Amino acid sequence: MMEDMSLLSMDNPVFSGFMFYATLVLFKLMATAGIVLPLHRVAGCVYMTKEDLRCFAPRGSKADPVIAERIELLRRILHNDMENIPIFVLLGFFYVVTNPSAFFALWFFRLFAFGRFLHTGVYLMQVQPFRFMAFEIGYLVNILLAVQILYSTF
């Protein structure tokens, strides 16, 4: 069994894998919130507040309804990421501390990241039931992590 402190070391493949995939999905969340959505808002003159409209929109410009619809779609994607990614990060950290099998842990982390990126892709294409199935990949991983953590605490 690994020493407690070495579990949280980059020498531990589970921890380093977790750090990689957690950072990847957190970066996706940050890019959506801080780059993609603001660029769409500016391009379509669709702002959250009247102050933003007065400050950033050219005088006399009108909101583009097509881009406004796209922004709403991106906002829902961001909201969904914000509901799922922090849970994964917390559960993933707890899971690392249980000293799991590297094989299973890395597959859980990969599947979650794959599921989040797939969910975004099919959400943008507005394809059901594939959006639901992609969501379920990440959700199932979070459930499996939680069950494994609870099991290891008894």
C-alpha cells in the first residue's frame, strides 16, 4: 500500500491522471465561461445587463436573434458543466485518496472527460437522445466514484 503522502504525488499515476483530466474539464468550463460565451455576446450584441450594452455595444446596434439563440444554448451547456464538473473534481480527489486501482481510476477519469466533451458536442448539434446518453456517461462515473468511496470507508 502506498504511503498516505505519496497518494497525492505526481509519482502516483492515479493522482497525476486525475490532475490531468480534472484540469482538462475545468479548462473546458473556463473556456466556455470566459472566452466562448463573451465572444458570442459581443458578436451578436447580446449582453447580460443594460450597463454592458451601454458600455460595449456600438450605438444603434441590434441583437442578432440567431446568435442570441446560440448564446442561450452555450449558457445551458455552461450551466450543465457547472452542475457536473465540480462534483467530479471533489469525488475524484476523494477517490484518489482511497488508493484505487490505477487501471480503473484512469478509465473513470477518461470516461468522465470524454462524456463532458461529447455532451457539449451533441448539445451544440441539438441531437437527442445522444445528448442524454452523453450526459449519463459523466453522471454514471460520478455515481461509481461515490459508491467506491463509500465502500472504501467501511
